[in-house]
Amino acid sequence: MNTDTQLQFVTTTHPTRTSPEQIAASIATPMFGRVFTDHMVTIRWTDALGWHDAKVEARRPFQIDPACAVLHYAQEIFEGMKAYRGEDGAISLFRPLENARRFRASAARMSMADLPEAVFLQAVEALVAIDRDWVPGGNGSLYLRPFMFASENFLGVRASSEYVFCVIACPVGPYFKAGKTAVNVWVSDQYTRAAPGGTGAAKCGGNYAASLIAQTEASEKGCDQVVFLDAAEHRWIEELGGMNVFFVMDDGSLLTPPLSGTILPGITRASIIELAKREGIAVRETPYAFDTWRTDAASGRVKEVFACGTAAVVTAIGQVRHADGEFTIGHGDEGEVTRHIRTLLTGIQRGKIADPFGWVHRVK
Ligand code: PLP
Ligand code: COI
């Protein structure tokens, strides 16, 4: 059993690495999640050996047996994080240990192997280091996708005795259509994302699979994202399909739904709360009903609303559609407070603004 907090990685570089010209072309107009870097990191886990066989190698398909547990019972978790290239060329990650901690929490909820935070960080840093030429400058970033799946070939319903941990990466630009200053959201009154006691707080693939029908419905309604309400009363705002949500009230304060166990504890969400408090902006983590939102938008009590997450960064919500109609938030565009929060957060992430929190993690 390997109990070391650091693993020895065996590195094999890609035999035909992408040329600098091709990388430059991919980075110039990156689509979210379509183009991948040359390498991947894999680490295997078995009951007998613990974490072992750590590799950095050319990105390649997995060979999976049809009886592989993840294909049947969806024991899979993932993370989403970004590497940024500062103006001085230095590459950094944003609060990567928070991703490592959340990954452990997701693994615990899904009865999966516990990956030490130090190994998670080692793996992510190893991939960024070998594929560092792929980290875009400017407003782009390298999106990192650490994930783990049950790899035992067995159809019995129980926790797998084997897992594969992997990290892949892709250069990305904005998650939403470039140039869009505000997005539209569809409030689902039919589908919920997570119930108390369920897996809402874990970043497991199954949560996203279950959300896709509502996301498809949102697209059909001309919306960019779906807003989920709570499962018990269909009344309280929870989060979006892939991001948390903040409301800017007319007194300048922020309101965001609390971490009740049914929403993902977003690292962007947590950072915005700390950032806002430091700016002297009051933040309340309190339940907020959809009906109240509608009334407050009409009365002007809610001035701005924004979505936040690693992929979405900070994105204004301009229009809200639901079964009974639609309403606009403020002028339907990005508001002042949203812009201020976005500028501060991205400034720290990209090293343009001093980081008073110790959030920025340099990659050597
Ligand atoms: N909520 C959901 C469902 C998400 O998928 C994400 C994205 O990861 C978030 C919230 C935001 O989390 P974070 O800020 O850690 O990226
Ligand atoms: C992320 O922000 O990292 C996510 O996983 C959400 C998804 C919309 C890409």
C-alpha cells in the first residue's frame, strides 16, 4: 500500500508533439472543451496497492472492458480548474488545494478512493508543466479537468475496488458565446438537480447527466443555462446547471443561496464572498424564493444577478424565462457591481491585481 503523500511519476513525452504554430492557432480561437493538449496524467488505485503507476504520457484513449463499473453505475467524479499565464509569462493556478479538497469530498460521497491533496496537486502541476506552451495569455486560460472513475470489471452493485485518476487539459476562451455581456436563464419548474441527502454537493458526472434534460429545455426556450429550484418545495433558488448564482440588492449587498448540501460548494462562490466582504460589501447566504426574485426584479430591489464558476467566471444574467413568462434584470446587461467583482476576481487570477489572500499558486 502506497501511503506516501507524493508519488513518483514516470514521464514519457509525446512522440509527435503539436508544433508551436498549431498550438498558436488552437489558442487563438479556443472553443470550450474541444481541443486538448498533448499529454495526460494517470494514476491507478487498487485495494491491494493503493495509488500507484503514476504516469505523464501522450494523451490517448482508454481501453475499457464492457463490464467496467463506471459504465453501469456511474461511479465518477471530476474537477474543473484553470491555469493562467500572467503578463510576465509566469503560469499560475487559482486555489488548487480547494479543488483537491472538494475532490476528496466528492470521492467520499461516491465511496471512491481517497486521493491525497498533495498528489492531486502534483498531478495537475505535472500536466501544466509539460504542456505549458498550451497556456494562453490574454483572456484565455488552460482548463484542467482532473477526474476519477471506477475501473473494476464487475457488475455487482458495490463500490469498485479499482479506480483510475486522470488529468487532461484544454485551452479555453469564454464559456458563453464571445462578446455576450449577459446570458438568459430558464427556470425549470419540472426538473430538479439534487435532493437533500443526495449528491448535489459532490462534483459527480451523474449530477450533470440528470441535469441535461433541463439544459436542453433551456436551449429550446432560447436560454443559455437552466436555474434549478429545490427538490422539496420547487420554490427556493439553488444554482444553475454548471454555476452558482448571486443577487445584487438595491442596497449594494449580495445574496446567494446557502450551502445546504444540495448545491455545489463553488470555489468561485467562496472567493467572491471573501472578496466582497473585504470590499465592505455585505453578503448574505440565505434562501431566496423564485417568487421573491420575480417581485424584486420588478420593483428594482434586485439590481443585478450573476452566475459564477470556473468555466463561467462571473457572467451577468440579463433575462429570466419561466413557465409563466419572463422578466429582465436591471437593463438586461452587466451591471456595475457584477463588473467590479469580475474585474477584481479575474485581476487576482491573472496576476494583474495584488492577491491579498494567498490564492494564486505559481507553477514552476
Ligand atoms: N455549480 C455547479 C453545478 C458547477 O458545475 C460549478 C462548476 O464547477 C459550479 C457551481 C461552480 O464551482 P467552481 O466555482 O468551483 O467552479
Ligand atoms: C466548471 O466550471 O469547471 C464546470 O465544471 C462547469 C461546467 C459548466 C463546465
